[in-house]
Amino acid sequence: MAKIRKQTYSLDQYLKLMKAETIRSDQECQRRSGQWNSNMVNELIFTVLTENYIPPIILGEEIVNGITKQWIIDGLQRSSTLSMFRYANTRITKNLDESIVTYQRKILDENGNPKRDEQGEILWESVEYDIRNKTYNQLPEELKDRFDGYQIEVAIHQDCDTTEISKLVRKYNNHTAMNTAQKGFTYMDEFASEIRNIAENRFFLDVYNCSRNDKKNGTLERVISETALLCSYPDLYRKDTKTNFKALNENASISDFDNLNNLLVRLTASVEKTKDIRSLFNSKHAHIFVTVFKALVESGRKDEEFGEFLKWFINGGNQMEIDKKTWETWDMNKSTRDSSVVHGKIDYLVKVMEQYFMENRKAA
């Protein structure tokens, strides 16, 4: 096995080595650079400017006829992004979760000279700087210095040949990036454990129509979060997954999750676990039907009446028209996650449920 050498460069040194092609970014088996979207570019530059951690870059070192070449094995997108920002006038866009960078600068007098205190020490001030819509050249000198001086780690696989380097590219890039739900869940730092606890509720075994990958790909966390949001803060629900996670994280309390957990326990006990009933509680509609169950509970009706309503609903009740729309009409809408569609479906179901109980009362 090739020995691995670790080394640390300033970012300025590392990017100059790339520019001089001492460190090569064009290994044949690598994906081309430029794979990242603007949000990913923004976050990386913000990380550097706030001096936070970036994982090491992996290089493969090849010696041919006594000449050493180093190839980027893992970290090409990071490397090319930082190079483009430094040398190609790449601009940080306005879509940045955090855009304020704090740094220190000297306090200057009217002649541009540093002010000093009675002991002759230079006076400094703390400054907040908004990096949105800025290029490297537009940064204040202090932040340029911080960017150039950032310490970047590299791990170098030594004594490689072309075949070994290609194998390393395949090995290090054999992973799957976070999807939208998984990345969105990282914004739930305040209540992640509460959501994971709710995922163990019997509802998700006995009622929820779980696909094979729902637990693995973050869908379960998304469904739970959106259910909690609709039950406690319905006006904050939006189409965007990350926005919903952030809204819940910023507004929720522990009691919201305790109430949801109890609500799911009651719902599980109130319905028959038939295939048709369970088909309603999938990743597309579970948060909607749970919210409707909450409406029933708040109306003062008995929990088991929800189970009776669902049986009636799947056996023809879904054909009832409300404002000239049936459940099928709503379900055909391709904008499944739009706020207007989600709230429209909830309103439709609540009105159908009210109509169902009204007809039952008349029949009695």
C-alpha cells in the first residue's frame, strides 16, 4: 500500500500550485470541475472567510522519468471553486444562509495612519461585513489576507502509477451526496432528537405506508417535520423543504413534538390497518391526513370516528365535490408540495369530514 504524506499549505500557496499545474486538476477519470451550484460555492467561500473547517484534499503523486506530478483525487470541486473565486472574478451570490463575516481592522486617522493609545499601541475595531454579491477583489484587504492565509490540509498518496490514481479517484468518489431532505434536516439542530424519537412511534410501523428507502433517505424526517409544522404553525408551511425545516427549528417548542407524538399514538389506535387505509398515509399525504385528524380531535369528536370516516372516504366518499373539486381533482395536481395545494387538500378533507358527520347525524 502506498504511503500517505500529510501536508498543510496556505490557500494562496495551494492555488498557486494549481495555477502552475504542479498540482493537476485534469486527471482523466475525474468528473469535470464546475459541478457545484451557487449555494455550494457560497457556503465554501463563507467557510474559508470564517476560518471554519474544510476536509483535507486528497492527492495522488506519480513519478514519471524522475518528474513528480500530483493529481487531485478528491476535492476537485472545492479546489476549482476556490481557484475561480481567487482568480476568475467569481461572485458570491445573494442566496446565502449566513452572509456576515466579522473581522478586525486598524482605526485610522484623517491621514490614513493607524491611531494609537497612550501606550503607543494601535487601536483596532471589530467590523461586520456582508459578503453577498462580492468578488475576491471587492473584499477588504483584511478578508483577502484571511482567504489567502487559510490553512488547507492535503493528504498525498505517494508512489502511484496511472492505474492506481484512477482506482483512487473511483474509491474516493464512490459516495452519494446529501439529498434535499437530508440536507434540510441539518437545519433542525434544536429538535433533531425529538424528530428521531417520533420516528420510532408505532404509527410509522402500523399505519404509515413506508417505502423501503424512506428511513434511509431522510423522507421520514421530512414527513414528521412537515406534519409538526402543519399541526402547530400551518401558516409557515412552504413548498421548499429547507425553509420548512428552518421555520420549525426557529418557532417550535418541545411541547409541539410531545403533542404530535401523542396525536400519532391516538390516530394509530383509531384506524384499521388495512391496505386501503394505509395507502392514504404515504410520504405524499401522511402529513395532510394527520393534520385532518387533529382537526377532528379539536372538534370534540371521538378518535374512533376518524377511522369510520376514512373507511367511508375510501369507499366512495372521496368522490364528494367541494367547490366543484373531488379528492381525485386535488390529487391530480402535479404541484404536490405547493402550499396552496397542501392547504387546499386539508381544507377539502375537513369540509368533506364535516359533511360526512352532518349526513350521519341526519340519518340517525
